[in-house]
Amino acid sequence: MIWLLIIIAFITWGDLFSQTPSTRRRSGRSAAARPIVTNEECVAGGCPCCIFLSRRSGTVCKSDHSEMEEVETSWGTQVTTVVGGKTFKIFNANGATVAKIEEILSVLPPAYLDAVPGNFRIGNPRNGNKNVTAEGTVGGGSRRCFVKNIEYEYIILHPEVFTRRSEDPILTILHEIGHFVDREYGLSQSLLSEHSDHFRTYLASYHGDSRGNDEVIAQGIMYYFKGTYWPRMRRGEPVPLRATTRFPQWLMDIIVNDINSRS
């Protein structure tokens, strides 16, 4: 019995060291071995839409877009609508969802509407799939290419944003729109030197997935239009827009002044 155990141990020991070095390392180094690509390298490589993920993951190239063949197979059935003279394509949405998106777009001033991508998708904001599972985060997201490319960019919304009582599609859509407005007009970048302390304090208590300065502008646009066009009601009367902890006066002034400057 002892000799049998010795023989088995000898065979196992030999098998362990018969693996090539690359085989033993592969399981733990696959991600680390992949080179990190920068935005500039991605663009130089001819990618139509470069998306920065993080410092650790670098930039990835996205090739799917609204004009590709069989787009409905990947993105869902397409509905085309016109709001304020601009055409929008909405994918994978039912009639009520299309109507809600149209309602929100209709309150935007022309300069802000011009900044909104022409594509809206209903699907999984985490991975871009048109189908969603029971698990996962409910919310919204957007694809903003490093170099603007309207066919490849979109706002994507989880379908339950429109059905859960705990969710508000108006807030979610306005926030994502705010990112595109900020990108189009460079608001956070131009205001950072003047409002650096304000931005820093605001982001310290912000609980979103990202902590970029553009989140401040996105939140400001969200609260401004929500409070102006869909105000809270008190005793049957709309509550006037006013500064709050989440929408401080300095941020309200930034949004109001910017809208007035582009009207």
C-alpha cells in the first residue's frame, strides 16, 4: 500500500512539472498580457468609435452602428421619429417608451437638442445587448466616441427604467443628455478653473458610477429641466424651481446662463 502511494505521488509530481511555463502562467496573466491601448492609438488604428474604459483597461474599439446591415438584429426593431426638426432612431422600444422619449426631447432648447445623439436604444446599459436579464443594474448609459461619430453614438436605457416605480425615466434620460451637452460645448472643462472647489465638493457626495467633472453638468441639466417642466406638486400647485443641496445655486446659475447664452 505504501509503495502504491509513492508511485502515485511520483506520477502526479511529474505531471505538474511537465506543463510548459506558458501553460502555468496563462490562467493568471491573460488580462495583464493584453497591451493597454490609448485613445490616440485607437484612433490612429482607424477605429470609427474609440471608447475609454479606465486607466487599467484602456480604450476599446466599437464597430456596431445605426447604419449597419441588419441593425435590427443586434439593436432591436427601429422606430424613427422627428422632434424639433431633428430625426431620432429609437431601437427595441414599445409605443409608450417612444412617447416618453419624445416628450423629454421636446422641452430641450435647439442648441441642446442638437447635441443629443440621434440614436436611442432600449437594452442593457452594462454590455450594450438588446436583451436584459433579471439581475443587474437598472439605469441608463451612453456611448460617446473619443472623436464624435453620430452613427456610432447612442443613449441606452434599461427597459425597467420605464416600468419600475423606484425609477424615473425623465431623470435618467436628462442625465445622459447632459453628458452630450457637456461634450458638445465643453462646459465642465471651461468652468473647472472658476468652480474647481464647487466641483470637488459636489463630486465628494455624488454616488454615480463615474466621478468625472462632466457628471456635475449632467446632474445640473437633469435637475433644471426636471424641476422646470415636471415640477413637484404641493397642494395641487407646482413647486417653483429653486436651489437645493443636490442642485445648489451656483450650479443652477451655470445651467441657466448657458441656456440663455445659446437661445
